[in-house]
Amino acid sequence: MAQPLPLAAETAFSQPSPHMQAERAFHVYLDQSRAGEAPSISAFLASYPPDVRVHLELILEDYISLRGVLQPQAGLIAAGLEVGPFRLVREIGRGGMGCIWEAQQRLPRRVVALKILYPHLSFFDHSLERFEKEARACGRISHEHIVAIHEVGEHQGLHWIAMELVPGGLSLADMIAELRERGAPGKDHWLRCARLFRQI
């Protein structure tokens, strides 16, 4: 015959975990959004205790990121857009946190690589903090193999880092794709890899 659970165990099972509370809160947010009554994300998060808020922020970030992928904000970031002192020319790359554009700066007149944080990530403090840390870290480094940071800023909710543009540059993904197209690596393959990583 099964023994009854101790009182402490009963209490543990009856009290939902912070993660479960966060999932319930997320459904509240969805219901409010569908009704057109959702508060700002920061206000919504602030209405929950810290242990729930940690989980809820991650759930909301995933939801908004996915929504941004499935329903991109058409025309928000496009060629010709003015972002602070820059005019976007063409997209040259994408990463996990943002897209990189070739852009024309008005004063001083120069061409730069402008990294723009994806708009949906700007809702989250830790995403902004990571973006700013990247800019600060790169801004402290001066090396011939690292692009220089010119400026950091924000314009109408778009956070950006203006960097030196390296003409004709290839990403590591581009180089790997090029090597795969060639087939079997040549005799100098590992030597080239060593030289590349020594520079890095």
C-alpha cells in the first residue's frame, strides 16, 4: 500500500514552478495581444517576480524572434533608408543578432559597414547589452586584422555600429563554400588554414 506523501512534497507538487508560471504568463500575453490590450514588454515583465521573469523573458524573446522571421517587417530596413548620418546602400551580410549594410556616411563622407541590431531584439535589455558590449570591446582594439569601429548609435529604435568597410571581403562561410566547390583540398590546404588562423 502506497504511503501518503509528506506535506512538504505535497506543497512542492501543488505550487507551479517558475517556468510553468512563465508559460502561463506567456499565454496571458498572447490573449492580451490578440485583444489589442497587450502592455509594453518591459511593463509586462515587471509585473512578475524575478524568478518567473527570467523564464518569461526567454519565452517572449523566442516568440518575438520567430514572429520576426515568419513575418518580417517589410521595408523597415531597406536600401535608401536613412539611419542617423548614414544612407543604406546594400545588404552585405546577416548574423544571429543583426544585419550588415554597406552605407554612405554624410559627414565625414565615407563608405562604412553598418551593423544594425534586428529590431525585434531591441525589446530585450540583455540583447542590447550584448550589442553594446560588442561595440565597446571592438572599439578598444586596434589591429591590422580587425575592422575599426567608427561610431555607435541609435536612430528611431534602430541600434547600429558603424565599422570600417573592407572591400571584397569574404566571410568564413564564403571561404568554406568555395573550398567545397573545389572538391578535395590541395596540398597547401592546412598551411593556408594555419596562416589564416595565425592572422586571426
